Amino acid sequence: MYRSLLLALSLVLLAASATAGDADEIDCSKAMNQNDMNICADKDYQVSDTKLNAVYAKVMAALGDENYKTKLKAAERAWVAYRDTECTFETAENEGGSIHPLVYSGCLTKLTNARTKDLQAYLECFKDAEKCG
């Protein structure tokens, strides 16, 4: 009995590792199973987060004044807490389901892209004060 259970568990783990593959090997334009779609959604979020961090760094460099930098750091920390809490709420109905990582990553991506646009607008203001209204 124990041997059969161990063999069955080993086969399940072997099959799971064979289908999981490396995230870099997944063609996200052809993702057909939930695991691949979840991985691709996370990759999209990671790209968005990288862009956000790049724009944030540019805004910080453009600020110069330490007082403004301190305020932006505090705002960004508060925004990250908001984003994570909002996405937890927004995806609560999917919690525990296999689709949850997909919708959670989608929410993170959506909000991160919006924040990137906001930060980009700050940069535009620094270049041309008339754009700030």
C-alpha cells in the first residue's frame, strides 16, 4: 500500500515538473493551460513593474529637493500598499481557484500601468510646467 502511494505520488510530481517547464520557454501568445496563462500574466506584471521602477527613478532624479523625494517615497509606499490591497479585494471571489494568480497578476498590471502613467505625467510637468495645469 505504502509503495503504491509513493509510486503514484512520484508519477504525479514527475508529470507536474515535466509540464511546468521553464517560464522562459512558454510562448505566451499560445498559452492554453491555466498554469501557462498564470505564468504569462505574472511575466506581464513583471514587465510593468520594471517600467514603473524606471520611471520612478527618473522622477526621483528630476526632483532634486530632498523634501520632495521624501514625500514621493512615502506616496509610493502608500500606493504599493493600496495596489496590493485593492487587488486582493478585487480578486477575492477567485481566491483558492486556479485562475486566481491570473486575475491577481492582471490587476497588478492594470494598476501598475496606471501608476506609471501618473509618474510619467510628473516628468512631463518638470519639462513643461504648462502641462501641469
